[in-house]
Amino acid sequence: MTQKEEKRGSGFRILGMSPSEISREFFSSGTGKVASALFIVLVVVSIYSYFALPSNFGAIWNNPSYWKFNPDNAPPAWINYFTSQKLAPQVTVHPLESVTTYRGVTYISSTFSVENPYAVPWQDIYLVLNGIPKNSSAAVQLTIYRPDGSSMPIGPLQFSGSYIDLASSSQVKNQILSFFYDKGESITLAPTQSPIPLLFQAVKNGKPYTLDGNYTVKILVTVFGSVASSSKDPNFITVIMRGNVYGLMGTDFEGHDLWEGLLAGFPIDLEIGIVSAVITMVIAIVVGIMSGYFRGWIDEVLTRITDIVITMPAFPLLIVFSVLFAWSLWDAILFLSILSWGGAARIIRSMIMQIREAQYIEGAKIVGARGSWILRNHILPQIMPYSLYLLVTSAPGAILTISALNFLNLAGSAYPTWGNLLYWADSTGALYAGMWWWVIPPGLLIAFVAVVFILVAIASEPVVNPRLRYG
Amino acid sequence: MGMALLEVDNIHLYYSTSKGIVKAVDGVSFELEEGETLALVGESGCGKSTIAKALIRLWERNVSSVTGEIRFEGRDVLHISDEEFRMQYRWKKIAWVPQASMNSLNPVLTIGEQMIEPLVIHHDVDKDKALMQAMDMLEAVGLPRDIVRRYPHQLSGGMKQRVAIAMALILMPKLVILDEPTSALDVITQANIMNLLKRLRREFKLTYIFITHDLALASELADSVAVMYAGKLVEWGSSDDIYVSPKHPYTVGLMGSVPTLRGEKKLTFMPGEVPSLINPPTGCRFYPRCPYFASRGELKGLCDRDEPPYIDVEHKGARRHLVSCWLYK
Amino acid sequence: MGLLRSLGFRAINLVLILIVVLFIISYALSGPASSVLENQVKIEARAVAQAVLKHNPNAASQAQQVYNTIVAQLEKAYGLDQPPIIRTFYIMWDMLSFNWGYSFFPQNYGVSNGKVVNIIASALPGTIILDTLGILLSAIIGIYVGTRSALRYGSLSDRGVMYYAAVSNGLPQWWIGIVFIIVFAVMLREVHSPIYFPFGGILDPKYFGTWLVNPAAVFANVSAVLNLLWHLILPLLTVLIVNIGGWAYFARTVVLNVAQEDFVTVARAKGLSENQVVNKYIIRPAAPAILTSILITIPFVLFGGFLVTEVVFQWWGLGYVYNIAITAAGTPDTPVVVALTYASTLLYIVIVFILEILYIMLDPRVREQ
Ligand SMILES: Nc1ncnc2c1ncn2[C@@H]1O[C@H](COP(=O)(O)OP(=O)(O)OP(=O)(O)O)[C@@H](O)[C@H]1O
Ligand code: SF4
Ligand SMILES: [Mg+2]
């Protein structure tokens, strides 16, 4: 009798189902298939993001000068497919260069060409020069050969620092305006208006319009000194043409590449969901088993505590502590988990009560089974699947709560979170400016991750709740 | 005998599940005279409750097919409209005390509210009068009259069982289906309920279908006994015949397992398990567990291939004694 | 009798929660964050000293003296000269007696004199309007939808409701608000639609001043009330879109479970019509269970949902004031944040208590004994 019991207990059956039956039950529904596919997508993207982003991405994100060449508030590049007014995208070129040194002066020359079919051309051009020694001075000259046969000389421009911003140079502005003035066109620019688009435009009666076609740009850098070793650097000159649209997901007010920002959110949200759910679940299982199994005063006390934890409002406490102690994301997750196990513990407790009532335990007791044996063979196999289910159901809540905190600019992390992207969108008025590319995707992704967890939960419901299995 | 009150003619009731079609009742026929008590006996899961549900036409959502005929007072009630069945038969003629009738009461309504509903619906009785009748009926089942104002959670299991019985009798139905009315109760309460059922039958001239897995208990009440196995009827006859000379090996096994003392019994004596109702054994469904099949060579290739017909065996009681077993061919 | 006892029991439970929350905050303030309190004392003292100076601009030394005595008095009053645990109780007492001090940055709220109590009092009506309407309407619609859907279990509309509920459970409510603003305020303006909604706010500026000091006066004015309702549409819609799903989901689950109970089959067997069965034997017994399952999610619904939605719509309520206190000044306005936490917990507890009263009334198993 005992032996037979033992066999049935240790045989791998959960809720009377073998693992293959469980997976069949899970995948039998469309939801199960969709949920697992989406979950795999989530995990794959998270792993991809982990490898695709540099390890110090957090520091990079928070360093504004890293993003200074990017346009601010630019929509994604692909909107050109849907609009008639084409906008120039961000372009970065590393033109081939030739370096010659003559009497202690180094000349670096290079040429590149671009096509300009855009109704709104580039707003600025940056020349980034690497490897110019700190103590030597340099000058830059450009010539732009335009599709109408004209050519526009720019420079020489004094070079200092690590790059030249053409739009902010009054010399450039004057040279461009005089180019047109010589052709009998006078143009007035607002003080802050960039002259750079005019490079790619023709003017008629004072009105600029796009000059379609191929542009060739010649660059000559004169360095008064030698640039010996670094001259072999193929990236000696980098030309960045600041666009009006940017990348896959556009940019925010600081020129952050939102695609990277969004990508960085994947592993974070996945971690938020999983870590908080695991902590929650472990506490819930321990408390549930203790109060369900020992009964008596232990149960009494634990039930009281559980009741309090269930009604405890975690969110305002999270706010106040995040404010008082400048909590990080992980502090907040930990605290949230510590306050969210109540509901699950209550369910596990009642399950254990039921299992204890069940006769086979009484039977097992009679033949002298030890408590740990009953726990391992009867109680755990029955509550494990349900616990896993609860684990999955508690993830979305954590994700949403932490995202809401991030949206209030609390519980920050070095990495940008989706909630935090939305905070900046809200606080800089992006939504009133209709910057959908900045405002819609982070929220969609938060919802996506939460919904994936919910779908997994729904698909596993028939496994843990046999009542739903019929039909 | 006159015309039967109830004739169940070859009914089948199948459920569809993700694992396949469950043939919960697979071709069952029997009859019942007015005033007669039929005990429907069999192991757990053999389809007893399903028959009860078929009789009141309240099967589960996932039912896949119901066929056959159920003639009540000569009329096929399985094929009349839902509305007609509801207005003409439900509770008025056929009442039902469900299995685990602890759960047959709505927790948020008082006992009185639940008892008087049939009176109000079917007999158009006004509320106060109906309440008086409910109290009378409660008294008849041995409960205090003021229970009408109580809620179900304020009653004990035995009291709820009595309320369920009282509720079933409130319209004086022709037929009362009692689905294991005592299985969840302790021995003393069980005995009380059995006595109550006997008294009520006498007082109100009731016809019972008494569903149980306990043959000994059935013997107290039954005029005839129908034994079910895996969705089929294997033996049917007067109590006198069944108890004195059971014919089907399964019935014999059931009898053998009846201990002299009453109590919760399990049919652990019989080796093997109840077969799957999705893929039942071919031929006689009992053959995997049948001691005769195991010991007698000539039955091989017969019992496990061909379904045994119903065979009329000799009977002393009022009913024919039918048995479905190749031993008697 | 039984009714009062269970109500009392629940009330005690809730008060216990309030005290636990209060204790946690006060303890945090008394120990690790006690500099906040010292700051607070100085601000209060300065306010009085400035009042003295206003009265008599030449009495600088007198003002300084007043300042010093007040600082000393207040430090004593706040227990700053006491060990942390005693201080904790001082702070608790102050909280309980609505003695919430002064905002660090009163100019951010536009409420006169910068008293935290006044700031919060001005924000309370907005929150109450949005929360009450939001919860009531989403409950009514959600339970209706969920019940319908459960009764058509497996049908196309049932599946639709299921998926809607699942998805809406995962939607950040405040973000839906953002989407609504973009669509119904920004885009409708861009396409020159004759109808477009306000970007946010609780009232037009001309009424808002009155609202801050005397909301009752706003309700006396029909056009102001209409203006409030006009501003309410988008936030309310946001709240409904997300919360109806939750209610519907719980209602559906509970109704599905109840529908399988024996007493429902018995009710049908008794010959009740389908309508009667649904109303008396499914919905009524299901109601308490629906309420309990909602009760567990109420903190989440209220705080993670409603409060943050207020931020998006700049709806003058506790949540929006929270946002101002946290972000407007660069450094957090701690006294306001702390008091808000207490006040919103208080509000939450009142709402839970109302729901529990409802629950007790609905469930005789709790009501009778
Ligand atoms: N809704 C359903 N869907 C699928 N199978 C069902 C359903 N209801 C019952 N069954 C199956 O039909 C068979 C007969 O069930 P039924 O309830 O009639 O048994 P029973 O003889 O009353 O047993 P017990 O003595 O345990 O009450 C069982 O095998 C059961 O698993
Ligand atoms: S038919 Fe055969 S197997 Fe079935 S009970 Fe009779 S002897 Fe046994
Ligand atoms: Mg049964």
C-alpha cells in the first residue's frame, strides 16, 4: 500500500497530468501558440538588445554631447514613404581621403557625393576630424559642386575642438548668402535659421526651392603640424549631415536615437517582470505553505499579515520612498515585490487546506508518512503549477507599476526605461506637439510585454483550472 | 400492470471534450410504474447522474448528442420544445434532488424565497400563501417552520439535504429523482434521511428514482434495481430477484463488497479500474475485470468481441429480470 | 448585530493599514530623512518672521528673535530634540491631526499661503470626481459586459471580450490618456475639426481660480459645470477603456464559475425562465465574488491608474499635485509628497471601506453572523 502510494506520488504527474499532456493542453489553444511565439520574440529581442547595445549604454545615453549631431525631435526616416514632402534623413559619411605632408603642413583632401531628392534638405553639416594634435591649428575648405553646374566655395574655416558646425558659423552664412547675391537673388534668414539647406536649393525671386540631383563635396583640411600616425585612420574625416528624419524610430528632444532607447527597454522590462514575479512568488509560496500547513497560531498571524499586505497600497509608498531616499529601479522592484505576494499567498494557503483535507493525505498520515514527504510528494506537485501560473500573472502588474513610477521620473536607472522616455515626452510637451514617434512606441511596448505575460497566463489557465478544460 | 409512468428507451448521451467523445450514457432502457422506486446503482463515473440530467433535460454545456426516447405518461418528453418541457414537466411532474445537494441552494437567497419559486411560477400562488405551503413542507421533512427566513449557510448539511427534498416535493411531482441523497452525510443523518424518504413516499405516494453506488442502502427503498456499468445497463429486475439471485458477474461483485455494517464503502475489492468512456472495451465492457472471462477459456473471443444481448432470466418478482452477459446465453 | 460586527472588523483592519502606512512614512522621515523636517521647521519659522517684518519693516532683530524662538518651539513640537522613535510618533500625530506643514515651493501650486493642507484640499475634489465616476461607470459597464460574455461562453463576442479584457489589463492607463490627447486634442485640431477636446486641465482658466479656493462655487455655475464635464470626457474615457476590461474579466470568470454550480441547474430544473435564472441565480450570487476580486486590484487601479492618468491630463487632483511636487522644482517638494501619500492612502481606504460595505450588504454569508 505504501509502496503503491509512493510510486504514484513520485511519478512525474502534475495535477494528474504528465508533462506532455500539460504542454498539449497549453498549446492546444490558439492563445497558447500566440503567447509562446510572442514570448520568444520578447526574449530574443532582449538578448539582441543586450549584445547590440554597448555595455556602457547607460552612460552614453545620459551624455548629451554623444547625441549632439542628431536632429532633435525628428520623426523616423520611414515616414518619407507615406508623405509627399520628402525630408532629408540623417547621413553620416566617412569619405575616402588622401593625406600629404609638405614642409610640416599636412593636407588632407577628400570628396564625396550625395543625392538630394528631398523637399526639405539637410539642416546642418558637421565635419568631425579625428587625430588633429591639440597644439596644432587647422583650417577647412569645402567646395560644393551643384547639379546646376554651379559650385559654392566655403571656407577656409578655422578649426578648433574636434568638429566644425557649419550652420553656426557666420562666415558660412555670409558666403552662402553672397553666392546667391552674386546671382541677383537676395535672401533674408531669421537669426536662428540655418543657411545650410540653401546649399541644396536654388532661389527664384527670393524663394528657395529644392535643386534635385547629385552634389559633390570636396573637402580640404590643412593642418599646421603633422598628423603622423593617426592619419592612417580611415575615419579621419567624418561628415555628418543632420537630417529632418532619423533612423527607425526618430529622436527625442536631446537627439537621442529612440530606436536604441526603446531597444534598451526590452531586457529591463523583461527583468522587471521576471525578477519581481519570482521574488513575489517565493515569498507567497513560503508564507502560503507555512500558514496552510502548520495552522494554529502561525496560520493566524500569517493570515493577518497577508490580509494587511493585500490591502496595503504599494504605489504611494513607492513614490514617497523613491523621493525620500532617491531609490533606484531595483530598490523599487524589491519593495514592490515585498508588498505584492498577498493575493498569491492567500490562494496557495487555501489550496493547501484543500489538499490536506483530501483523503489520500489522511491515508498517507496513517501509514506514518513524514511531513516533509507529504510536502514533497503531495503538496508541492499540486501547488507548483498554480504557483507558476500566479508567477506569470503577477509580472504584468509589476511592469505597469514600475513603468508608472518611471513616468513620474522616479525609480530611475542608468538605462532609459520606456516609462522614463514617456516622462521626458510628457514634460517637454512632446504630446502637444504631436510627436507620435516618441510617445506611442514606448507605451505600446510596455503594453506588449504586459500582454505577453497575460496571454501566457491565459493559455496556462486550463492547465491549472481543470474546470475550464472541457469543451 | 398499467401504463408505465416513465419509459426510458435506448438513450445515449455523449459529451465532447478535448480528448474525444465521452459516451457517458450509451444505450440505456428501463421503465418505472407509478409508485415504484427504482434504484440506479453503479460505480462512480458510470453515468448515473447523467441519466438523471437527461431525465430533466439539463445536461452540461459541452454535450454533443442526446438520442433515444424518454416517455413520461406515454409522451416523448425528450423531443418537445424547451418551453413546453419547462412549463409542463419541470418540477411540476419531475423534480430532482441533485447529487451533493449541499450546493443545490443559492447562498444569497433565503430558503423561503427559493422554495416558493415553483409555486409562484407554475401555480400562480401569491407569496404569503406560498410561504405557508413551504413551511408546511419543511415541517413534513422534519424541519422547523422558521427556516424559511434563514440562509443556506446557516443550516447544517443534513438540514440542507432535507430542504432540498422539501423543495423537490413542493409541487407534489409524480416523479422524484434522488441523486445520492445521503452520500455526503454521516451515518446517523443518513439513516434519518432514509426513514424520511420512506415516510414521504407513503404519505405522498411518490415515485422515486434513487441513485446510489451503495447496494445495501438501495435495498431499504428499492422495488426494482438497475445496475449500470460504464454507461450501460448490465442488469435490471425486481429487488427480490436482484438481491436474492444476482446474475451479472458485476452485480455479484457489488453484492460481495457489501459489508454488513453501513458506512462509507469503496469498491476496492474488484480488481481493475472503471474503463474509459471515450474508448470503452469492445464486446462486454466488463470483460477486463470479469472473473469468469479470466477463468473460462470458452468466453475468450466472445465477451471481448461481441456485445452481450439482454437476456430474460427467470424471475420471481413483479418485473422481468434482464441481464446482459454471455454466461446466460 | 452581525452586520455591525463585520463592519467594525473591517474598519479596524483598514485603520490598521492606515497606521502601518503612517508609521512607515513617519519612521522614514524621523530617521534617515529628518533633515527634511528641519527644513520644514525653518520654512515655517521664516514665514512667521516675514509676517513680523511685513508688519514692521524696521524690526529686523525682533524678527530674528521670533525666528529663533519659533525654530526652538517647532523643533520641540516635532520632537526633533527627541530620539527617532519618539519623533516618529510626533510625526504620526501631526499627520493624523492634518498638521502637514508648508510646501517648499508654494508658487508651483497657485494655492495661497503654501499650506500643504490647503494644497491637498484643493486637489481632493478633482480626484474624487474622476475616481468615483470612473469606478462606478466601469463597474456597471464591465459587469454587464462580462456577464453577457460569460453567458455566451465560447462565442465570437465572448472571445472578443476576453481578448479585450486581457489586453486592457496590460495597458498602461496613463499612456492611453496620452494617445487620446494626441488623437482627440492634437490631431483633431490639426485637421481643423469643428470639435476638438482640451489638451488637459480640469477647467478653463477663468473658472480654475475659483475651483482652487471654493469648488462648491463652481458647481453653482451651470456653464462652469458644463466646462468641467467637457474637460472630464477624455480622462473619463481613458479610465473607462482600461478598467471596463478588468471588471468584465472578473465578472466573466466569476459568472462562469457560478453558472456551473448545482443551484443554477436546480433553478432551471424548477422551471425558472432563463432571465430569472441569470438574474437571481447567477448574477446575484456572483456579485460578492466579483467585488472581492476587484478589491484586491483596487490599489493598482487607483494608484497606478487613476493618479497617473491625472498627471497626463493635468487634472487638478492628488496625482497631478504629486507630479508637480516631484518634478516641478527640480528637487522634490517633500512635505507635499509625504502628505499626499497619507491623503491618498486615506482616500483609498475610504473607497475600500465603501466597497466592503457593499460587499457585506450583498453577501448574506458575511451579513448574517
Ligand atoms: N460535462 C462533462 N463533460 C465530459 N464528461 C463528463 C461531463 N460530465 C460527466 N462526464 C463524464 O461522464 C461520466 C459519467 O458521469 P456521471 O456524473 O453521470 O457519473 P456518476 O455515475 O453519477 O458518478 P458518481 O457516482 O461519481 O456521481 C463520467 O466518466 C464523467 O467523467
Ligand atoms: S459477458 Fe462475459 S465478460 Fe461480460 S460479464 Fe458476462 S462473462 Fe463477464
Ligand atoms: Mg453522480
